[in-house]
Amino acid sequence: MPALRKRETLVQNITYMAIMAAINVVFVLLTTFVPVLMFIIIFVLPLTSTIVTLYCKKRYFPIYAIVTIGLCMLVTMYDISDTLFYVIPSVISGFVFGVLVLAKVPSIWIIFLAACIQLGMYYAMMPLVRVWLGVDIVDVFASAFGVSDFIYLDYVVPSFLFFLSIGQSVISYIIIKTQLPKFNYEVTVGGRLDYLPYIALIIFLLFSVGFSYWYGPVAFLCLMFVTFFGIYIMVETIYTGGMKMWISVPIVFVVGIVAFLAIYEYIEEPLGFMGLEIAFILVAIVGIINEGTKTMKAIKEKNKQLDVIIGENNDEVEQIEEE
């Protein structure tokens, strides 16, 4: 029986969810023997929940979630912080990812929104883990990466957690991408006018500038958002813009990086990295020009087609009148 196939009956749904729950438990159990595996497994955990959402009936998902979380707590009962901080957010974000796919939301927003849900769950679980178990997740990550003494650690924590969340969403999307047509989901890269990523980039850029004067950690998080949409716009513009964009986009990006390096030392630490936004602003400008050019060409092409149709209709009318 194919693993990736819609489950219809109650027995099929329960059996499939039990297998996926068991996979989660095995992954979590492995980390008890090799703790370093957690940094790999956290990128895989949301995938099982996404698959369950796509291939099982959604009304059974609470059963899967409760069983998965309960079993993971059981096998990590000596220290359930892994279940609270990794498993629960992954189960929820994986479900959201699957729902967004079924709703045919564009891929860029599936990845971004699922990552934001994951980030929100991280922050919801951190106080619980700290109060209930006395474990500071930030200290755990800082010790693992040897940055416990970094004076600006608080500034980069939200950005780091968002980076993890984006990694989880991207891996889930890459793995299930080939299966999406089964759900009448059309995987497209370019070919559709969409200014929302540009609007999002501008909004988060303004937020990053505003919060840089008020609360640095949020400013850095907004910088990560700008980077996410900036990279998407860069790839999209190069992919759809032809040879001109293959040349123009890298050039303006390098110019932006040079400008960032030039002003870095004049910006108060640790906000110097905010200058990276210059590169993405320039890329966005080129992308908007590219989108505008494509739109104008499409309009001209439609006008030509209309002219041809109108001309043919006029010829037919003249022929009828002559007869």
C-alpha cells in the first residue's frame, strides 16, 4: 500500500496516524541517546504532522496530536522539555502547513506563515519550560553554540528561532512538493503577478527601522523577515526576468552589500547589520521594474489580439454587407 495516499476509512486513518506518531516517538527517543541529533530532528518533526494533515481526514488530527504528544512525554518523562519545546510546536505548525496546502495558499506564504506559527509556539513554550522544569531554552542553545557570553544574545534569539522555523517549513515543502498536484495544488514559480511579497518587504523594513530605536530584538526579527522576502524576490526575478535580470539582480545586490559595508561602522552596535536591507531594497526595486515591464508587455499583447479579433469581425461584417 503506497505510503503517500489519501486514507478514507477510520481504520486506515488511525493506522496511518499511529505509524506517524511512532516515527515521532522514535526520533525523540533517539535524542535521549544522542542529544546532538535534536538539532537535525527538529527540521524533520513538522513533516510527519504535515503528511498526516494531507493524507488523513482532519477530524482525526486531534487524536494523532494527543497520542504523539502523550507518547513523547512518556519516553522523555525524565526531562519533558524536548517534548514541550520541540514536539508540540512541530505538531501544530505541521498541521497549519498542511491546512494551508489544502487551501491552495501560494508556497511563499505557506512557508512564511507556518514558520511564524512555529516561532510563536516556541515563545509560548519557553516560559512553561522555564517555570515548570527550570530549563532555560535560550541558555541551552547558547551553550550548544558556545555563545553564552555574547553580550547581544537577546538581540539574535528571535532571529535564530525564526531561522529554525523557516528551515523546518522549507524542508517540509521540498519533500512534499512532488505530491502537491494530487491535491490540485499548482506549483508555480513566476508567471503570476504578485506584489504581496514586495508589500511585505516594505512593511517589515519600516518595522525594523522603527523598532531599532525602541526594541532591538524585534528589529532583528523584522530584518530576518526582510531577508526572507528579499531572497524570494531575488530568485523570482532572476528566474522570470530573462538574461537582463540574470545580470542586473546580482549587480544591484553586490552594490547593496558594498553600501552596507561602507556604512556598517557608522551605525551603533549591534544594529549595523540593519544596513543589509539596502541590498534587498535595491533588489526589490529591480523586481518591481521587471514586474511592471512584464505587465506592460502583457497588456500590449492583449491589445494586439483584440485588434486582430476586431479586424477579423469588421472584415466579416463587410463581407456580409457586400453579399
